[in-house]
Amino acid sequence: MKLDHVGVAVRALSEVADFYRERLGLEEVHREEVPGQGVRVVFLGNPKDPEGCQVELLEPLSRDCAVSKFLSERGPGLHHLAFRAGAVEAAMKRLYSAGLPALEAAPRPGARGHQVCFLHPKRCHGVLVELVGSSAV
Ligand code: CMX
């Protein structure tokens, strides 16, 4: 699977996005709220390379979401790796059969209109893994 993006948990997008834009030269390519995931996100990358790996900044929308808990326990920083999985449901079935069930019973709506699922960091050697579907929700 190809790496789609790297998720980074931040306390405030406004405090962090400039670092990626001004110091590292990335450009904002997408911004949205994903209520089902409890986050407001900004994707940064190279607009001329839409297939290239991007950075997703994740700001919690409330105190009781996954990213808020992550920030309280571990502080800002690398949150997850996201891979393009094609048909997410098929990937979930394949991984389930191999003894690696996703956190969700079925794909759910993620950012940019994609179906997504997550694999628990305890089952992935300390890294939260997201599978991103190619189809829109
Ligand atoms: N990376 C690595 N380890 C992580 C982690 C992460 N992102 N989040 C939690 N952990 C670790 C905790 O530090 C803890 O480790 P220790 O037991 O060693 O202290 C352990 O996982 C806790 O696991 P848990 O008790 O099962 O559950 P949590 O309540 O902490 O939830 C998780 C963890 C992964 C199940 C939850 O965050 C989740 O469901 N994530 C998927 C959804 C998500 O993260 N959405 C936001 C992103 C949306 C987007 O990208 O658009």
C-alpha cells in the first residue's frame, strides 16, 4: 500500500500550519471539519503532486474525542500513518482473516470524502494505522 498521509496531532492549527508552510514550503491543499472523527483538519503538500504523501494536521473539536485524549496523554506529535488501501472493506476482511481486525466493524467516513478504518497501535508495533479507501463515501 502507498503512504497517503502522515497524521500529526496539534492543539491549534493556527499555531502549527505556518511551520509547515513557511519553514518547510508545503502548501495547504485541503481543510475541513470531520465531525465523525471529532477533528478539524488541514492537509499540506505539493499541489502539483496530488498523488504525493501529505501531512494532515489534526485539531480536536471537543474534549472527548480520540485526538484530544492523545494530546492529553502524549502531547502534540505524530498521530498516525495512513495508507491507500483501494477497497477498504476488502482490505479489512483480508486483515481480519490474518488476525488483525480493524477498530471498526465497517468503514466509516473520513476526511476528503473517503471511507476509512483504523488499526490499533498495539497491534501495529506502536503506530496507529489508517486505511484510506479510493472510493468516496
Ligand atoms: N499512536 C500510538 N499509540 C497510541 C495512539 C496513537 N495515535 N493513541 C493511543 N495510543 C496508545 C496509548 O498511549 C495507550 O498506550 P499505553 O497502554 O502503552 O499507555 C494505548 O494506545 C491506549 O489504547 P486504548 O486503551 O485502546 O484506547 P484509547 O482510548 O487511548 O484510544 C485508539 C486509542 C487508537 C483506540 C483511538 O484513538 C481510536 O479509536 N483512534 C481511531 C480514530 C482516530 O484516531 N480518529 C482521529 C483521526 C481522524 C482523521 O485522521 O481524520
